[in-house]
Amino acid sequence: MSHDTQSQPWRLRWISEPMLKLYRRVTPPMSDTEREALDAGSVWWDGELFSGRPQWRKLRQLPAPTLSAEEQAFLNGPVEILCQMIDDWQITHEQRDLSPQVWQYIKDNGFLSMIIPKAYGGLEFSALAHSEVVMKIATRSITAAVTVMVPNSLGPSKLLLEYGTQKEKDYYLPRLAKGVEIPCFALTSPQAGSDAGAIPDFGIVCKQDYEGQKDVLGIRLTWDKRYITLGPVATLLGLAFKLYDPDHLLGDEENIGITLALIPTDTEGVTIGRRHYPINLVFMNGPNSGKEVFIPMDQVIGGVERVGQGWRMLMECLSDGRGISLPALSAGAGKMATRAVGGYARIRRQFKMPIGRFEGVEEALARIGGLTYMMDAARTLTAVALDRGEKPAVISAIVKYHLTENMRKVINDGMDVLGGAGICLGPRNLLARGYEGIPISVTVEGANILTRTMIIFGQGAIRSHPWIFKELEAIGEADPDVSLEKFDRALFGHMGFFNRNLFRSLWHGLTSSRFVLVRGKPPVKRYLQHLTRMSAAFALCTDVALMTLGGSLKRREKLSGRLGDILSHLYLASAALKRFEDQGNPREDLPLLNWVCQYNLYEIQKAFDGLLQNLPNRAMAWLIRWFVFPLGQHFKAPSDKLGHHIAELLLSPSAARDRLTAGLYIPESTDEQLGRIEDALVKVIKAEPAERRLRRELKNYTPDYTGLEGMLAAGLEQRIITELDADLIREAEAARNDVIQVDDFSADLT
């Protein structure tokens, strides 16, 4: 096609070509690291949520999360044994490290090789199994969980599997699988934290004599890293650095880009071994550095063909840390709080009634139960997607941010309910180490503030939107004719997309979503209808924000964060609905499902309101508000009545409570606090009818120094209770008293 504008159709000449020029003028240039981040991973359910009309059948077609027999046996066997071996108080307070026996058991039983194929001696587990293992260990010890999760997420094993040469795989993977090598990965620099693309660490391509050979082609490295988990005990260091080739030994480019290499920590010039002290969780973490350390070129991960590709390699592998490990830690904390705090709230009494029956405590218990249900649903759904070959970068960022933030809420609520028992450290305290560890979870794998305000929507809008990425690709085309043709198709496709979502938002708003065609039983169907409406409104507001702000939206982090919140809550509600149907629509779980869906719809509404209140173009904001909420804002936060039902689920043993806390490590021994709570809960509930009868019917009795025994004696004398009843009450009181005890130490804390 000639570039002569006279021969072009009128649409190209009068609409598309001027718009293309405008787009080029207002679209900020994209850096190489931004492009590589966008190219990494895949679009999955986030694409449906951006579409304005999600195809719910695609979500329903995903299999329910299921472990293989081998994976389940590992959880029931080695993981259970490891949990029995772990003494978290000893780890965090006395030894400040895992015991030698625990370290050896982890190595000998393949805990460091869950992602390594069996051909190399690994376990070759699914992402779901990886998540379940980390979650269960986390309910016993966060230190142990972090030790296990790091080699199985972002580290040498993952990078070797994805990009390593066959020679590298054959040598390193069997050693990593057996625990002969302990890996770490060094990315973060003091001068470049979340802006990892700005790392100052560098390598110079050169030739040097090496191990008796002359003029070996390699790299001379200088770096300074910190916050490197397992760094102080690592034998194999994965390193990210910028590579330069001033003598053009590899080609014409001098600035080659971020590159990844493997370096044995005993290499001359490597400084490693000191520790950071991460808020009393004491997992091995520390700085490392090197000055003019020479490595041969075959220590680059993937060999010379992979030099300069390190940023994309990292972006594609980050989804495991974000999508598996940290969500597993968060869900584990929720399950522990649900089981321990719920049981404690039934056992502990104030003013002659369980504290869990106070409405203020009920409110906290409702959040603990509802958020735990939501976190676990998102954790398992994301793991299933990873197991099906998806690399959902945007979804992984969502679960990383929202699950770690909700872990913060759940632990804080649990600490409030426990009161004094929560703030005194000791073996009996089940939440304090999790409380201390919250800042670690929200900081690693991308600081949460930046994940929310820059990554979720910033990456999602371009990567997951059905037309924006196509428009950007058209702008980048070198051939002007091809560029214009592609842009024309993308532009008019985008215009049709905008108009459809404008109509859908208004129509669904006026009809309260009742004409959205989805299948499902009540209340699932109704929630799907509402989420479809919010998806259309989200797609509409995304386009309005981009249209009115253009490239400056990238710098409007508060607006970007609110748009990211809408997308995130759409996903979290989707995950809860999927979980409910996967588990057979259990009626007992309806309060949990209702709470999660109502909570997310209300949060979506709040995010829309904040967005529309703060869009700079006030006329457009007023107009779009009418399309999004034509009859006003009608979504409500979960009611007190609904919260009461959830609190009751946490206060008593039930199938719903067991499903909610499935995968939690529960010790059988009553010498451990969770075991005490489980034992006492049964005894307290069993004794409650006799206690109520005694308090209601006992006459002419004034409590005195004899306490419980005096009351029991009076009850027996008046034949209100039997000797069997009295024994049940005594057993319950003894168990209750044991649970509410708090650790104490000598004056020097020994």
C-alpha cells in the first residue's frame, strides 16, 4: 500500500493518521526494562476481567485444586514429621537458626527440590503442592517456611530449569536436589531496592588466565547486595548484574544489559557470611559482595546466548514467589488465627461468658474467618493456573499484595482478641512471630506500596487490556504503512470496546445487573451478575482514565492504585466463587461466601468512588459516575448478622471450620498451645449444658473463697448436677486454665 495519503480510505486519512500522530506525541517512551516486564508472563483471568464481559465458563472449566497421591503422602509424612521436629521458640529465641537436625532433614527429604524434576533427583511437585507444603510449615514456623520456600521460588533452580544450558542443568540440579548446594539469589542493591532495573552492580567482559588456561573468555564482576535470603549459608550464589563489553568481545553492543550468573560462594573475591536480623524471625538473610571477581562465560545462566536477557528472565520467574510462596505464608497465618483465636475466644471467659460472644470480638472474628476464606481461595486458584502453564504476572502481583495485606489485618485482629496473651512472647504465643513477620511479607518480592500503585494496574492496563497493547505495538512499527494499518484496526476496535462497555455499564446499573446472562445457583448467580457489571464499569473507567490523562496516568499513583484495587477485588471475589462451587456448594460455608463477595463488592464501590472523586477532568468524572452508578451506590459492607454467623463458625468444631483451616498443622500433644486449645474447646463445649443449668437453677448460694468447688458442692447437694456433670465441669475448667496461662521467665529472661 502506498503511503500517499490521497490513496488511503477516508478513515485512515482523517481519523487514524491524526490519532496516530497524537498517540505518538502523548505516549511516553517505554524503557527496555518496562517492555521486558510487559512481555514477560501471560494474560489469564485478568484479561477476562478487563474485557467488561468475563466468560465465567472459562473459570469454571479449571479443575478443582487436587494433589496427587504422592504429594498428599509427602504432606502426611515428611511435612508432618518436619513440623513435629520444629520448636519455633528454640529457633527464634535460643538458637536463632534451625537446629542441625532440622536442616539435615530438610536437605535429606527433598524440601529444597520440590520444583526440580525427578530426572535430576527432585520431587517434581505441582505449584499447588509447593503451596500446601509452605503453608503447613508456616503454621509451625515462619523461619522454617522461608528456608524451604526460597530455593523453590526465585532462585538458581527455577532459573536453571527455565533458561539453563543442558550442561548447567546436569551439573547443578542434582546437587541442588540433594542439598549438596544451598542456593540464594542476589538481586537487591542498597542503591536500588524496588527499582531493580537500576542495580549498579556490573560485570566487564574480558579475557583472563583461569585455572591453568590462558585467555579464558569471562566476566570480571563487582557487586554489593543486601537482604539476600539464605545468603549467609549459601554455597551457590545467583547474581544479577549489568554487563558491559567495552572491547566488543561478544559483538557490537557495549551495554549488553542485565545478566544472571551462578557463582560458587567459595570463589576468590566473594565476601559472604554475615547476617541481617529480620525482626526476630531469624531466617538466614544477609549481605554479600564481590570486587573484580572473575568467572568464565559458561557460568552465565543459559550461557553466552542469554547475556543481556536477565531482566526478562527474572520477570518471568517472579510469579512463583509472588503467586505461590507469599500467598501460602499469608493463608497459613489466616488458618492459624482462625483455629487458635476462634478456639481461644470460646474458651476464655470474661463477665461469665465466652469472649467470642461479645459483639466487638465477634466483629474481629468475622474478619478473621472471611479474609481467611478469601485468601485461601485466591491462593489455590492461582496455583491451579500456574500448574496449567499460565504465568499470570498481574494476578501474581494481586495475590502477593492483597494476601500479605490481609494477613496483616487477620493477625492484628487476632492480637486484639488475645489481648495480654498476644503481647507476651513465649512458646505458648502462636501469633506474635507472625505479627513480627508482617513487615517482611509486605516488603519482599516488591514493596506493597509500589505493587499496588505501580504494578497491578500499571502492568495490567497495558498487558491485559484487549486493545492498548495492540495500539502500542502499532506505534512501535518501523514501517509507516504497517504501523497505520495496525493502529487503525486497534483504534476502531478500542472505540467499539469503549462504546459497548459504556452501554453495558448504564444498562446493568439501571437494571441492577438482573439481565446479565450467567448460570449458577443462588447466591452465586447473583454475585456473578454484579461482578460482570463491575467488570464493564472497570473497563469503561480504565479507558476514561487513559483518555483523559494519557501517559501521565503512569505518574498518578493514587488513581492507578484505585483502579488496581477494583481489578484485585474482582479477582478475589472470582476466586471465592470458584472455591465454593469446587467444594460442592456446601450450605455451611454460605456465610463465608456471602461475607467475601459483599466485602469485595463494597471495596470495589469504594475504589470507584475514590477514583471518580479525584479524576482531574471533573466534567468527565461527573458524566461517567452517572453511567457507572445511575441509581446511586447500593453495595453494602457485610452486615453484623452475617458477621455473627461467621464468628459462630470459628467458635465451635464443624465441617466448615475444618474446611476453612485445612492444611494447618495441629499437634496432638496438649503440651503445645494449639493442642491445648483443641483439647480444651471440646471439653468446654461438652461441659456448657451442665454449667448453664447449674448457674440458672442454683438457689440460695453466695460465691465465696471455695470458688468452683463450692458451687459444684451446692449443685450436687441441690441435685441440679450429677457427679458426672461435676467432673465434666472440673475437666473443662482445668483445660481452660491451662490455655489462658502466659509464659513467664526469670528476671534475666532465661
